[in-house]
Amino acid sequence: MIAPRAMRLMLGAALLAPLAALGAAPAAGQDFAITNATLATGDGSEPVPGATVVVRGGKVVAAGTGVAVPAGIQAVDGTGKWVTPGVFAAMTSLGLFDAEGIEESDDSSARGSPFGAALDVAPALNPVSQHVAVARMAGITRASVFGTPSGSIFGGQGAVVDLGADPQMVVRPRAFQLVVLGERGARIAGGSRVSAHALLRNALREARQYGSDAKITGGRGGQPLRTGDDIPVDPRLLDTAANREDVLLTRFDAAALVPVVNGTQPLYVAVERASDIRAVLALKTEFPNLRLVLVGASEGWLAAREIAAAGVPVIADPVDDLPSRFEQLAATQSNVGRMVAAGVKVALGNLAGSTGDQPKNLTQYAGNLVALTRVPRASGLSWGKAFAAITSVPAAIAGYEGRFGVLAPGAAGDLVVWDGDPLEVSTAAERVFVDGVEQPRDNHQSRLRDRYRELDESQLPEAYDW
């Protein structure tokens, strides 16, 4: 019989084992090939059977039909399987909370913070969050993570992350800035869209002036700031903007917005109504360097031509057709299909990660868009374009075109082996690789499933003996 103290030590070691493993250095990428599989490269093309993908040193070196397996590389027969790039979850809060109903465990918003644009999600990200593990099990390998605007119309600076089971979660910090307009932005700004736009324009003007006053530069040799750079500031100039009575930004918020007005950091704008979308596009008249990305865009199809002409990409709610607010009255499941048909680059996303809004459902939503092509008068997407909307397109919007979300030479070795068509709800991911390293697929949900799958009911009380 094990003594109680020994039992406690054993249980403690078992609980700490996953954390200890996570604290180790990331594993080196494996060299392997998967042959005879149905291959979807993620670039918008249709899947092809009998294909091979070769990964070496954490990167894809070849993918397609007629690909020979180099000598010395382990080959795995993928007959009956599908192989795809990992899913890219655009605009999620994965890693920022453990239990959404417990405020102390939720870092996705900062209602009482004196800062807005200066907030940076990177230090708060938790790679051992069970939500990360659940998403990884579903074939998600990369994501763009944002903080929810609450005390300010600005949500702060989001990050691009990988979902590998190692401590190095952040791929690029301060990858984009988020601002919310429309009804939510109006509520935060004081009660109207007029106020929200005044706040946004004032903030951008202050940031432009602040950057000019402080002569902020990043890198070496006075090069312009790039996405992810730290912001060096001459301490003698810190109060240049802050001392003016009409300034609404803190100097740190102003500094955080300098890369936005310079065009070196994208500005993601959460907006739904068609008229609000057009108002956002008009910002380029006054701030021509803005690199805009629309988020949500439930009525995007009504302004699709203008969005396409402006070259602004969209991260859309996948099948948002039940208007819960007045700004979504024209929402339709055909929204994404109609925008793509008009030439807009559209990624599926904006699934924060809460109970009914999980990124693991992205494959299902992409499948719904394929099904819409069979509905009279509806606008959906082909299989290849629907899958690209959850892989290569969100990766390109995040600044990683050709590197994530595709199986092509030089791309990261992020791939998933599925037991069938990944856009079918009955399909599951069997193996998941990030940078060529196979990932664990267990999580709290799978452990509960295994624990209660087969129960010994012989000792149940008589009240349960039906």
C-alpha cells in the first residue's frame, strides 16, 4: 500500500509533468514524408489524391503528385488520409483566459486600464491554457490573438502566435493594432458613432504629431518602425504631447499608434454596418499610410466593390446571418461568398474562443460555405477557396504569405493528418505538426472523455439501477 505522503508526491509529479515538458526547449523539426494521401495545399486549389508531402528541418521542401521521397527520410503511408496545412485562427483570444466566467483568469480585456492602444497581449499569453490545447487538437497551428476593447475604443496590440506545446508561443508581438467602431465603439466612446470617429481621428492625429515631435525611429540607422519593433523614445520629449490640454491620449498610447499612422503596423477595425465600413475606408483620405483590415463586416457584401477597390482585406464572421444588432440587419450567409466574388480577400475568423465561439469550429464553418454553393440563389465558396479562407488567406493578412497556411517549398512544417475531408464535421485530426514537430493532442476535454467513456456501474446505488 502506498503511504499518503508518497501518493501526494506521485500525484504532484504527474500534474507537474506536462508543465515541466513545456518548460523544455522547443524540439527540433523532424524529417519525414507522408505519401499516397489526399493533399490540400491551402492555396485555393482543389485537393488532389495520391500526393506526397516532404518536410525537412521544420520546413516543407516538396508537396504534390509525382514527388519522390529523398533517401534517408522516413516515409509514412497516408492511404485513406488527408494532409493539409495547419489551420490559422484569425482574431481569437486563445491563451488569454482559462475560464471566461472567472475575472481573475481572464486577460482578454482591461476595462479599468488607463491605457488603450498601448496594451500588448504578448506578456499575458499562456501556452498551457486548455483552450490552446483544444484548438491544437482540432488542427489549429497558428493564430492572431487580440485583446477586446472595453475601457477604450482601442483593444491594443495583438500578436501572431503558434500553438505548439512549448513555451515559445509568440511568433510576432505587436503585430497589429485593434480599434472598434460601430455600435460597440459608439457605446465606449460616449454614446454615438460621432464620438467614436472623433476619438479615432484625434488619436491618429496625436500619434502623427507625437511621432514627428519625438522623432521616433526603430532598428538601426534611423530606419522606420516595423511591426513588432520596440518603440524607443527620447525621454526629453515624453511630455511633448501629454502637456497639451486638448490631448486625450496618454503618451504611451500615442507612441503605440505611431507605427499605425506610419503604415508599418496594420490597423484592424471592428465594424459591421455597410455605412460604417465606407466611413472606415474614407480614413485613407486623411491618413493615406493606414494599412486597414476590416473585422466582422456582417454587411460587407453591400460595400464589396468599395472594399475590393481599396485593397482592404476582411476577417469575417463565417456564417453570420442572424442579426443580433441593428448594425447587422443585412447579414447573410452569402456575405463571404459575395465579397470574394467581388475580389475582396476574405479570411474566416473572429471566433474569440468562448463557449459558443470556438476556433475549432472553423473547419465546420468553411464546410458550410462549400455547402452554400448547392443552395439556390446563395453564394458560397469552392472547397479550395473555403479551405484557403482558414489557412493561407488569414496567414497572408497577418503578414505571412507563403510561410504559414500552405504546403509549398519553404513554408513552415505546419501540417495536419486527417482521417477524412477536414471540412466534414465527422472528421478528426489524427496528427498535428508545428514547425515539423509532432504535437500532443491530449487536453482536459479528451481526458474527461476517456475517463467516463467506460464506467464500472456495478457499484451504483439502487436508485440508479434502472
